[in-house]
Amino acid sequence: MSASTSRRACEAFVPLALVLAISSAFSSSSFAADSHALEQVVVTATRSTQKAGDVLADHVVITEEQILQSGQTSIIDLLQTQRSVEVTRNGNAGNSANVFIRGSNEKQVVVLIDGVRTMSSTSGSATWSTIPLSQVERIEIVMGPMSSLYGADAVGGVIQIFTKKGSGSPRLTFSAGAGTYGERVYSAGILGSTEGDHPIRYSFNTSQEESDGFSSRIGSSYDPDKDGYTKTSTSGQISWQLTRGHELGIRILNSRNDGQYDPSTGIPVFKPYIVNDIDIYSAYSRNQFTSNWTSLFQVARSYNKQRDYRSAVAGVTNSSQDQFLWQNDIKIGTDLLQILTERREETVATSSQPAQNRDRSNNSIAVAYQLNRGSHLASASLRYDDSSVYGGNTTGSVGYGYKLTNAWRINGSLGTSFRAPTYNELYFSNFGNPQIKPEEGKNRELGVYYDDGRTDFSAVYYHNRLKNLITNVAQSPCSNPALTTCITSVDNALLEGLSLSAARKFGDFRVFGNFDWQNPKDLNRNTYLARRARQYGTIGVTHMMERFKYGFDVIYSGARYENITNTIRLGGYALLNLHATYDLSGDWQLFARWNNVLDKKYELAQTYQTPGSNVFAGIRYGFK
């Protein structure tokens, strides 16, 4: 895309956001009748169920309806359209990918699946290519520092993925579709609940995803063959209400992605591929002991397993996390006091890095208070984490919101955070540094929100200052004299920006847009952080015509730099995507999407290919 085209795409977002914001100010009071009849709830922002209108933290909720309407089969493609979110990917949907929030990197975002951490202890990031979108019911994205509730790594925010739950009469679900690059996706499930004094809720789902793929690398020095993948996933939940207010439950998720990739240079004799597995098991007891005291006790284990086949013998990197949580929610009038304790035990086993084959643990205690007094909303939280490797860290946050009217609200908050060094950063041969210290962040933000049920608008300014930023740049001499090269934690960074969002319903049409201006800088070098654009966003329209619903969205990103020294530039891009659904008789529905309609050539990471114009279509049953 030319520079002039980029400027025009960028400029298009500004009037749209302003028009929608102005329209909200003049929206008729009659819209209020439609407003919050089915108001959303948010769990992740406070670790408890809360009405979206009372949540002080900046957040985005992706509902099941929105997931289905998008027609996407990759969670990365879905997240790419969201406010304050940027993505990178090394090739197709079966290759490694990362998610950034508000300019923070992939290690500075906590990823939960049904309340359980799922990041690798070695890399510090989630294995996004292995998370099956077909098993997902809902996604919550909370922006800003959340370490005072979730501990280490919640610097840029928290993403929580909720798998499908069952309720009501038993129903079957089925979906099948096919598309470009030989993509085939099949899923099936059964979910529901029983009646009586001791109801049982259940949900069991399975899916299979395959693609012939395309060459993941660009250039004559890389293998030009196709890099396909196969992903097989199962998930399940079952809970039993022992008596009113007392529930036991278990959840599982198993997913395996077998993806081919191109090596760094040359055409290999042995075609390399990586097998990634994520396995999550959890059991919980939720008990309402009194009318104002609810207790949640959860035990969980998550695995991240990787086998890298560059020859017939695989390089193995496995990590596991055992997690124990006891959370107590105590209602005090309209307020909520929370007291929680957590323990997390990490274990790593690798075949190529014996120095990483060790355990570490973290114990924590946190206290939070949510105040709700009419027009006044406030929150405060304090947490102490004690690691067996890097010692103690105390984080806290305070927030205040005031409801000017039923629709208008202003928010302000202050918060601190920290990121723990990963096993790679501590122990990887030749550059790992066992003396590295955690990163630390201090954030302040101010937001304005409007929502009358027909029009919504938000504008949030944030200023997140990070110190001891851990960077993979070789330095000598190292703090550990046994090493000749190592990573450092002396850099300082600033994540600053303005995030806008607006949407408006016009009869059967809905127009929406989000746009982020940010200034993610390495203050030591006075350069921009790698792979972060200064401007990015999405605009779109959806329209309902009886059984037919269709729409489009345009994803825009400005230029980015591939490296921290800002010598390698990745151009900006704009992508046009179309999607549609059509309701057949009964519970059957046709769906289709067309991504990158104009076949834009662009890079999310240097030398790595991205999908060209591609379509996917299918049929599903039981999802309406």
C-alpha cells in the first residue's frame, strides 16, 4: 500500500469516530428503553461477575454471537480486529503467533483459559496456534496493569478465553466448512443441563482443523513448498450442584497442533515441523457459606508441550504449571471485599537446555475492594507475590469512576505491575542471565465512556512507564562471568497512547470503529519498540435482513519496525474482510467469510508470508 493510501486509510478513522461520538451526544432518550435489558457481565476485570457498566478497567468483550458472525477459524484473525490489540504471526494459522496489548509485548500479557494460566514457562507467551476457536464461547480482554489481581506478567493486560458451557435442554451442535489453502474444519458437541434439586451442567466438544497451507517464508533462499498443519482439540465441562449455593465442577481442554515450517535459510533435506500441545485440567468447589460470603477453591494443571522435528529426532521442550487458588468474595452492602491466596508451581524439562530443567514456585496473597455507591464507583487492590527465584514483588491499583448520567461515565486509575523473567531469559545457554530482575511498570489512565444501548463511545488515555525492560540484546561483560553474551534488563520503556471506540445502530444497520494512537518507545535508545505500529484500528458495518446478516470490516495498521534499532521497516497495510450468515429452517445456518478481499501483500514479521485473498464457507447446526 502506498504512503498516500496509508494516510487516507488513517484519516478515514478520525471522522468516523467523531461522527459516532457526536451522534451519541444527541441520541434520543427513547433509546434508553433498548439499552441495558441484556447488559453484559464481565468476570476478568475483578475476578468476579460484574455488570459491564460498573467495570472501571478498560475492556472488550467478544461474545459467542460475534465469534460466529465473524466466520473466522483462527483466534489470531479474530483478535486482530479488536481495540488496543496487535498481532504477529510467522506464516499461516498453524505457525507461531503473538498478541500485544497497548504496545506491550507477548510476555507482558496474561492469557487464561477458564481461569487457568496457559503461557509457556520457557518462552513466556501463549501457544496461540494451538488454541481452538471452535471450542471458545466468549473472550474478555482487559487492558492495563492487572498484576494486583493476577500477579506476574499482567503489564499490558489480561485475555481470558472461556470454553463452551452447557445449560437448558440437551442440544447437539455441528459445524463443517472448507476454504482456500485446502482448509477444512469440523466440530461437534453436546451440551445442556438436567433439572431437579441437584442439576448437572455439561458440555463436551471436539474439533478437527486441517490446511494444506502456503509457504511460510518469503524469498528465494527459503523452501517454497506449502507448510500445512493439522489441529485436533477436545474440551469438556461438567458441574454438579450439591445443594443450593454449593457446586463442584471439572474442566478440561486438550489441543494438539502439528504444523510445518520453513527453517531460517536454505531448503532442508528433512521437512521440519513442530508439534505443540496444550492440556488444561481444573477442578473447583464454589460454595456460598452465608448470604454475603462466597468461596471458590480451584486446583488446576496446565501443560505446554513442544516437539520440534528438524530431523527424525525431536527437540523437546515441556513446561507445566500447577495452580492453587482460594478466593473469598464478601458482600458488604453494595460493595465487595475480596481476599485471595494463590500458589503456582512451574516445572520445565527440555532435551537441549539442561540448565532449564528445574522447578520454581510463587506464593501470593491479594486483597481487593469494589465500591458501588450510586453514581460513585471505586476500586482498590493490593497483592504480594513471593517467588523462589526472583524474590518478592508488591503491586497495587486504585480506580475511581463517576456516572454523570445513566449513559455517561468518567474513569481514572493508577496501577503498578511487574513481569517475571522467563526460563529462556534466565537459563538459556549463551545469553540467559540468572541474575536478571523482573520488569516493573507504573500506569496511569483516564477514560470517558458513553452507552445508551443504541450508541456507545469510549476514549481512554494511558501512560505506562516500564523500567528494567528485559531485552534479548547481547552485552559484555555479563553480570554472570561464566557467560560471554547475555540479555540485559537496563532499558526503560514508555507505553503511551489514546484508544478510541465508537458504535451506532441505525435501524437494521450497525456501524462501528476503533482506533489506537500509541507511542511505544525504548527510552534508552529513543526508538520504537519492535513490531508495534503507531496507529491501527478497525471500522465496519453489519446489516440484518430477516434471515440474512452480512457485513464488512477494514483492518488498518501503520508501519512498524522489525527490530529495536529501527533499521528494518515493515510497511503499513489495510485489509478488507467480508462475512455473512443465512438462517435456514430449524437450527441450521450457512456462513461464509472472505478475508483480504483485495489480496493485499503485507508482513506481520519480516520474511514471513501472510494469507492472500482467502474464503471459507460452511454449515452449522444448533448454535443459534
